[in-house]
Amino acid sequence: MAKASASPDGAGRAPLAQRVDLRQRQRLGLTPAMRLGLRILALPTELLSEEILREAEDNPCLIVEYWPEPSTFDVAREFVAAEESLSQSLLRQIGLQRLERGVDEAARLIVSELRADGFLDATLEELSADYGLTQPVLSAALGAVQACEPCGVGARSLAECLELQLRDAGLGARLSAQVVARLGDFAKGAWARIAAALKISEAEAQRIGALLRSLNPHPVADVPDHLVPRVPEIVVERTPEGRVSVRLNPDALPRVALADTAGGLPEHTERARRIANAIAARQVTLLRIAAAIVERQARFFSLGEDRLDPLSRADLARALDLHASTVGRALSGKSLMFGGRVYPFSLFFSAALGDPEDAVSGFDAQRRIRALILAEDPEQPLADDEIRAQLMLEGVDIARRTVAKYRKCMRIPSSFERRRRKVSRAGRTQPGHGSSTP
């Protein structure tokens, strides 16, 4: 078959949009295989299993050679994950929007980049540079994600999260943007100034202020258990000799193989090969990262101490000579198994708290907070400020809002709620309240 050659009148040339996209890919240095590899690396474990199955159904050159049998991981997931995960819900909603193929793929990519609380840390410029996608496609894809429930998902900041919710409440795009630009005035209750600036009545300003207070500062307020990755891709074990081994969990993902490509379409053959290579590269990267985590958290894995040392993703990326965004994608939505328990990778990373010479990790701070609350006087539960003061005496430099965040992560109620529950329990045990206690 003769190759199409370029000619002055454009005959035999690719459409302009494709030529522009090709030039951008060449400028960014990203091949289709690299972009696919980044996407597969970023997918959470469960979503990658679904992606492999979908690809195998569409591509006769890709064969699912082995599908994991139901295991204890699956049983646990069935009981704990009665609801859809955030990613599954968003992908289902995106599928219902009937988007153009390129926008649909970009929207699915953005879903894989979301944090567990629904925020998007990466900018569109960063996603464009990482994946070689054009800004218009990414903007349309982000709009599709932000049109999904829960309202505010895909926001890149608190202001954008609130703005999306205000629009959903019927405030209008322009007014919503003006409101979030004056959050300081709303916090102070400067109704006259707000009314003058937004050209509305003070009563309307107060109504909007009440609406703002009812909004959720996070797209997903509390990350429920079913959003925690349940199927570990990595298994960490202590050998009888006291050494620690790190290996892949063979039951975490389907195993793929390439079919006999004779007579197959070249694009199917190439796509299948890229997918298989991307999965293999993902596993190598996860093994490297897991081994580095085990080495740096030796007191947890080797010595059996119930504490973790401060560790940042940037530190790990430098040690492994990887880009920080690569480490972030590799960790997102993935977990490891150790000692019969499943730990999300994110658990092993936290900033140092306290003096650099005797710093503690966020994990240790949570452990100390729990210990303080367990030892508190039930009649006088410790407020977050009191917990902070106690931790400061122990050398842990921590803010009150951080104490509150850690307490909520551990599903521990506020001091007011703990006191209320104690009073409620005491009331039920009094005579005449239906108690069977003698």
C-alpha cells in the first residue's frame, strides 16, 4: 500500500486538529504508550480491574488469562462496600452523559486523579503536560466531572467547591462567583457592605450567608470505610529469620496475555501490547515504592513498634529518583497487607510534628490523641484545645484544627457529643427508663 504524502493542497494529510495534537505531543515528548502508562499507574486497584475487563471485551488481542477467585479480600469488600465507591459512582455518571470519546477518556482520567475527599489537586496545565491532552478537552472533561454528584466534586479549591454548591442551589454563575470572592465579609456578617457590592438587599445577603453556612467545605465530608482501598496489591511479610519481604499480591488484579495476532488489526495488537507493558511497569513501580516505605518505616515493619516516622512523598520521590507526581499517582487508591491487616499507602506518609530532632508523624499524633481520650474523665471530656495543650507539653507542635481533623479521621465524636452520649446512657440506666440492669 502506498503511503500518503504531503502536498501543497493538503491532499492525503491528517485533519488540522490531529496535526496540532501531534505537534503538541511531540513538543511535550509524550508518546501514546507513556500517556497510557501514566493513566494505568494512577487508577485505583479496583478500577484497574474493571478497566482491564473493559479493554479485553473491546480488543480481541488482549486476553484475560486469569481472573482472581473470590477471596477474603472480596468477602470483606462485599460486606464493607455495600455502596458504590466515589470513583465508581462518578464513572457511572460520566457514562450517562454521552460525551465525545476524547472528553469521556479525559473525564475518567480526572476521576483517577481525585483525592479521597473529592478535591482535584492537579491543575489543568499540569494534566495537559503529564498526559498530552489539550486544554479545551480537559476543560470540557472537568466540567463533566463537576456536573456529577456529590456537588462540589472535582473542585480545585475551597472557593470553587462552595461556588459549585451555590450554583447547584440556584444562585447563578455570576452571583456565585461574586459571593465566594467576598467570603471574608460573609464571615464577619458585613451585610451592608455585601449588599452594596453585590447590588442586593441586606435581607438577601443574610439569606445567602445562611446558605453558605449550610454548605459542605469538602465534596466528600467524611471519607467512609468503603472508600478505603480493600484489595492490596502488595503483601509485606516478616520471615522467621526476622527479615521483611515485599511481593505482589497475585490475587489483586486479573492477569493478561497477548493473543495470537495473526490477522488482527494493527491498532488492536499495539494497544494490547501497550496495556500489558503498562500493567507490568505499574507493578514494578509499586514494588519499588513499597520496598522504600518498608525501609523507611523499619520500626513499624521490622521492629513491630506501633509508630511511624515522618515521611513525605517528595522525600520518597527523591530517594527513588522519581517525579513526585509519579509517586502520588502510584500511591493513590492502593494499599498493602501486613500482619493480616490492610493499610492504605497514604497511612505511611505524614508531615513531621514537633522539633526536628524528636519529630513525630501524624500517625503517632493520632495514637496519642486516642490515648488521651481513652484516659479522660468521662464527666469532663477533653476539648480539642485541651488535647492540643497536652500534646504541646509532650513536644508535639500541632494546631487545634489538626487535632479536630485527626479526631474525626478516627471517628471520635467531639467533647460535647461524648458528654451528651454519656448523659444519655446514664439516663437509660435509671429506674423507670426501661433498663433491665438490676
